[in-house]
Amino acid sequence: MFTFPWRLERRGILGMNRRNISYISRYNPRRLYPLVDNKLKTKLLAQKAGITTPALIGTVQNQHDVSLLADLLRDVPGFAIKPAKGSGGKGILVLSRHDDEQYIKNSGALVTLAELQRHVSNILSGLYSLGGSPDIAIIEELIEFDQQLGGYSFEGVPDIRVIVCRGYPVMAMMRLSTRNSDGKANLHQGAVGVGLDIATGRPLKAVQNGLSVERHPDTGRELSELVIPQWGQLLELAARCYEESGLGYLGTDMVLDRRYGPMLLELNARPGLTIQVANGCGLLPRLKIIDALSDADVARPAAERVALSRQWFAAQPELKTGA
Amino acid sequence: MNIGPFSFTRIPFFLLVGFLLVIGIVLTLHRHWMYEVPLVYGETQTIWSVEAKVEFNAHGGPVKVSMARPSAQDGFTVLKEAGASPGYGLNFMDGNEPRAEWTVRGAKGKQELFYRAEILVSQMQSGADLPPPSIQPVSWPEPYASAVNEVLAGAYATSADNYSLTRELLKRFQEDETAQHIELLRTHYADQLPELWVDMLHKARVPASVVYGLNLQDGRRRQNLTPLLRVWNGNDSEIFELPGEESNASLLLAADAPLLLWEQRGAPVLDVTGGTDSSIRFSMLKREESTYANIAENLSSQHDFLNFSIHSLPVEEQAMFKTILLIPIGALIVCILRIIIGIRTSGTFMPVLIALAFIQTSLVTGLIGFLLVVATGLFIRSYLSRLNLLLVARITAVIITVIAIISIFSVLSYKVGLTEGLKITFFPMIILSWTIERMSILWEEEGGREVMVQGGGSLLTAVLAYWAMSDPWVRHLTFNFIGIQFIVLALVLLIGSYTGYRLLELKRFKAFGS
């Protein structure tokens, strides 16, 4: 049931305590947290830096504006409502338009305008924000995810998490929502995590609820056939988030849009550790390489950093390429 | 234990931790040694309640009764004293010869006065030595003078110092019963032998006096004081038993019957003016008390800076601090469970507050009450969530609901006859409301499983914190030793820099173990 700590040490597994002390509090200055904890700020920052993000339809800042929601959404075919300070995907509602009074969730469930308004006022009063502080609701354009990824996700948008340490991408995984995870891409809710080779973007290993899987449980697609298009571009985008945010240990959540290519969804200053399980290897050996880099190395342009990362962190795929 | 990557930049940190540990340990030991607060819980201390009853016949005029009081001495500390004497004015006079003085303008007939002292048996040295009394010139009529000289000369020749002289002298009166001059002195001074010995010692220029001791034996009543001989050598003094007091022959050696010196300087034990037929009798009671109350009494009276003691506060504030000083222990448990074990709780320190409530309610009642309130609250909250309310208003509604639930349960359980149910009011209601709100949202977002994990984690943490905080050892140590707080702080700092794996991570990453 348990394993021995020295075995994890030998495999280079990063634990929660060491992540907090040696990486998060060492590389992430506290004053920069609001940039990533507030999705609206992140979005504005990214736009200024020329990093593509889903287009902003509008924001709701006051309880008073909740009644204007219907007007705001009148000509929009599909949208996502998010709390600006939400974490872990809490309070995110993805809807397509049905008629003026009703909207449809990905799962097919109908949502009335009144329910939508209540959701927004919950967001405003801070239900989903850290510490319950008052919040803003962000309304974004829907992502049309790349057709090459079709069949790899059930109901939700598959996103790609890249851990970036001091500007170097160190580990990546793709998160595929399943029926179990209710269309959400959270691994602890039952989404499938697919470890991705930093060098090629090819899948290495896939896990669901901590167990290895070969196929997507709902669509049955062979996970080893997964190919991430525009991998280099995606890594470069992730790497550039370091300069823009100033955070040295960063989880970048990206999506691939059919029209705009790789887009930044959100940044995370406290990225989780499950990415190690999905990759079948520990973060520590890679992080130690990055720890040893000089400031000059860290100051290289993003493209050079990505090239170095792809060279250092190339892996042997564990999933066999299907016939 | 893996405490961070070692580097020289961490030296100040370890110095700080070491410094806190040393301060904590030094304060604790100082408390233990200087104030005799036992480190071991349950260690008892012996307290004697001694009551002196003074009886006399008053003549009708003003009455003044002066009685010697026991003072601190090697082996005993007087904790508190009180007198009962209706109609009399009572004064305790301190100084070299502590006395109690009862006074009244007019009294007639049989009078009874009471004095009671609580005396703690302790290893503390009294510190102050009593200076020797001055030597009185003495003389005897013949033939007693020559007999005295004879005996003294013999004893002097076979002794080396004041103490051995005394021993030799007393030995002669004990053994040589047939010797002529001893016999002569014995017969003539039959009632005043102790005084005779004191005079004889004074003659040999040895300061001495008759003092009175009380032989402490549990449950004894109407006891008399035992006369003893106290002999000085410089500022040192020694107590000698008197020959002839056969019943108390080995009283100094008897551990179960220690000797309390009631009067230490040779002054009269009882001095009554305005009355006759006076007598003083003693009764005593022994009790073993677990340190606590006595320490409190003892410490609260000693005011100095190093005696930074909660005991110097009024009793009501002490009771409050008793709880406050336990909170760090509960928080330490949370630290250990979250950082070393990796248990998830809903609300970081909510379990400590729940544990504090458990202390008031007792564990089983508390658990049942908590589950009842939270379950009912969740049920009602699920209805509230359909009402489309703003967050603050909704939580207020939950608070009111929680209070209603608690009232209903209290009344119901009381009607049924379960007074235990009344204790449910000890729960922190605002905290409970937030717990219900958070659990409810958790349920909607992450499903029932996560609610069980976090709720279970919180309850487990609360129960463990409760056990730690209600442990009599822990309570004894935290309340009596402020140094423990420094040690806890040092431990928390150490835990805070622990970078090793959490216990539950060993399970989470077990796939890597093969």
C-alpha cells in the first residue's frame, strides 16, 4: 500500500513539501501571485505580451450588472463564464446558446438565464475565489479545439499543462476530460492525464485515477496515437510566460485552437504533482538541472530555452505506437 | 528527517531553533528546580492541615492571647493560615518570632480560639538561619551548683564542640541514673529539666533554648507539643531530643511522622493575659494533593520577574489561559498531520476549534452533536442553494439555521432526559456555519467523496487534537511550564522546513516504488 521514501527519492519524485519550500517559495515572489491568481490580469498581461488567449467577450463586475447579462450574451453563440480568482477549475461554466432564456451545457443539460445569473452573482460574492474575497466574472469566447484532438476528450476541451521552471519547460502533460470527470480536465476528478515528451510532444504514458490506461475510457481512442500539433510553438508560448509573469516555477495551461493555434488559458503558481505520475518519472532530476543554470542561461530568448529543454528532457516513450 | 537542503545560509535558522529549544528547556527546568513544580504529572505533594485549639477561662476583663505560629523551615512551607475566633481581633505578626495575637475588650468564661495552617512538605530550604539567642548569666544555689559543675566538667572533657557537649550532657542524664549528683538535680528540677539543661549549656557558653515541635501523624487529635533542645554552633543549629520523652524517642527519624517546629526560638508557645487555665491542643490531617492547587497557591504569592507565571493572574483568567495555552498543542497536531502525514482538512485550523468544543462536551457527545448539526445543516443548505441568495446572506441564513438546530437539539434532548445534549451549545456556531457552507460547495463541485475525505480528515484531526489537548500530562505541562511554548514553537519551525515526503505521498506515488 505504501512505498519507501528512498525509492521515491531515487526516482526523483518531487513531494509537496519540497515543492513548496524549494521551488514555489524560492522562485515565486509573493507579490506576483495576484497576476496569476486573477485570470483577468493574466489575460491582460498576455495580450500586452502578444500571447494568444481566448477572446474576452466581457466582464461582470457588479451585482447590478448581472441583469445586463442577457444583453451581453445576445449575439454570442457559445461562451465560458469563469471567476477571475477561481482555482482548480471551480465555478467555470461552459455554455452554448439555445435561445434567449436558455443555454446548453456541454453535457446537454439546459441552464436557464435565472440560473446563469445566480451563478454569476455567486462568482461576484466570492464563492469560488481564494479566501472568499469579492470577485469578477469573466466571459470568454469558446475555444474550438483542434480537430486532430477530436475523440481524445469527452465533452470538455483537452488542455495541456506545461511546467516551466525559470523559463525552461521541464515537463508536460495533456488532460483529457471523461464522463467520470464531468467534462472537467481535473485529474483527481477522473480525467485522463497523458504525459508528453518534451522533445516531440508524443505521448509517453497515460493514467486515470492513478492507473495506467491505453485507450480513452469513453471514446476508446488509442492514446498512443495522440499527436500534438504545433508542439514547438506551444512550448515557446509556455516558456515566454516566465518573462511576462516573473514567476520561476509556473504551471501553464494551454489549449490548441483550430483557428488561432496554441493559446494560454491560465497560469498557476502552485502547479500540482500528478504530472509526475502521468509522465512516469520524477521532476527532481530535471529541476536540479535548471537549479544549476546561471542567470545568463535563464536570460536566453524563449526559443533557445525551448531548444535546450527539448534536447535535455527527451524521453523514451513507454506507450507503444499503435499499428 | 530531511530538513531542507543543508547550506550555510540555513545556519541562522538552526541557531534560532536551537535558541528557542534552549530557552524552552531552561525555563522549564528553572520552573522545576526553583519553584518545585513537578515535571511529572500525578506526582503528589503532602499537605498537612494543622489546627491549634486554645482554651482558657477568661476573667471578664480585656484578654490578650499570644500564640507562636510555625514559620517556614527546612522541609516545610506554610501555604496559608487562618484563625477562627468570634468576637476577637486577630493579628498575625511576622518577624523573627512569628506569632498570632487575639485580643478582645472583655470576655468571661470558657473561651475557645482556633488557628489553622496549611503546611506543604517540600524539599525547599528555608534559607534564613535563625541567629542564636544571647547567653544568659546563670547561677544555682548549693548544693546544686557544684552538682551542675561536676556534670558539666565531665561532659566538657569528653566532647569537642557545642553539639557533642550537648549529646554528652544529655547522655549523662539518660544513662547515669544512679549517679548521685544527677539524681540530686533530677529530683529537684523534676518539672524543669529542659530549662535546667538550657541553663547548664548557657553556663558552658553554648547558646541553646527549648523549642517546641509537633509530631505530625495523620488523623491525630488533641496532641501536645514536644519540647526539644535547640543548640547553636555559630549560625548553625541542631535539634536534640530530650531524654525521658520516651514515647517520642525516635521522632526525628520517623519518616511517616515528621517533626514540625512550632516555635523555633525558645519563646513561650502560649501567653494568655486576662485568663487562666490555658491549654493548647493540636489536631492534624494529612492529604496528598496532585501538585496543582498548591503550586498555584505557592506561586501566586511569589512575585518576581522570573516567576512569570499564569498563577499570578486571578483565578478566572487562569481558567481562560488554561485553554489558550493548549491551542499551540492542537495547532502542532495540525502541522504534523498536514505536513508530515498529508491529511486534508476543510479549513486549516477548524479542527482545533472543533477539538476545543469537544473538550467542553466530551468526545462522544461532541462527535454525535457535530455530525447531527453538520448533516442537518447540509440538508437545509441544499434547500437554501435553490433560493438564489447572495453569499453573505446565505451564510447568515446558515448561521441562524445552525442556532435553530442547536436550540432544537438541546430542548429535545433535555425533554428526553439527556442532559448531555445541552452541551451542544459549546460548538462555535460561526465556524460550524462556514464548515457547512464549505462542505456544501465541495459537495456540488467535487462530489460526495471529496466531502467525506476532507470531512473525515477534519474530524480525525479534531479527535487527535482533542486527545492531545485533553491529556492530563499535556495540560499539566502547558499550564505550568511556559517554556513548553518555546519548545512547541521550535518544533513547528522544524516541521515548517521539512522537505521530505508526506506519509500519504508514499501511497500516492506508490507506482514509482517498483
